[in-house]
Amino acid sequence: MSIERYMDARSAIWMNNVNPIFNLEKIELTCFLKCKTLPPFLQLPFLKDLKLSSMPKVKWLESKFNGNDKYHAFPLLEILHISYLKSIKGIV
């Protein structure tokens, strides 16, 4: 899945409900210029490739997976590319 130039300050509702995208192996998010927090993609169990780029206002990456703490962030991740996230503070 690839999304480029998302212009809202908050994630779309469907992005926060990861059930429909549970099986994704690759996510590329680019030019989220107004977003401050990204959706809870970190614990998708089959995610192997994650690219986050050009998100100057993102401060936090959401790690909760539908309120379930039994999943761990990036269980199968092989490739992580992060660029131009100059405001990043951490994972919540």
C-alpha cells in the first residue's frame, strides 16, 4: 500500500482500524505534511517493509494494535526506511 500527499492533520478513520489491512506486507507513506501522529501500523503482524518519508510534523508513532498488547511492534519487519521526520519524539 502506498499513500502520497495526504493533507489532513489526523489519520483517516480507516487507517486507524487496521483489520482490513491486517495482511499487508509493505506500506509506503510519503508527504504527510500536516499529520502529527501516524496510524497504528507498527504492529501489523505481516509487515515486512515500511517506508515513512517527508512528515515534518509527525511526533509520535502509534504502537497499540486495537488495544491489544499481545502483539509486538514489527514482528517480521525486514526493511525500515525513515527520512525527513524531523519532529519525531518516539513511539506511544
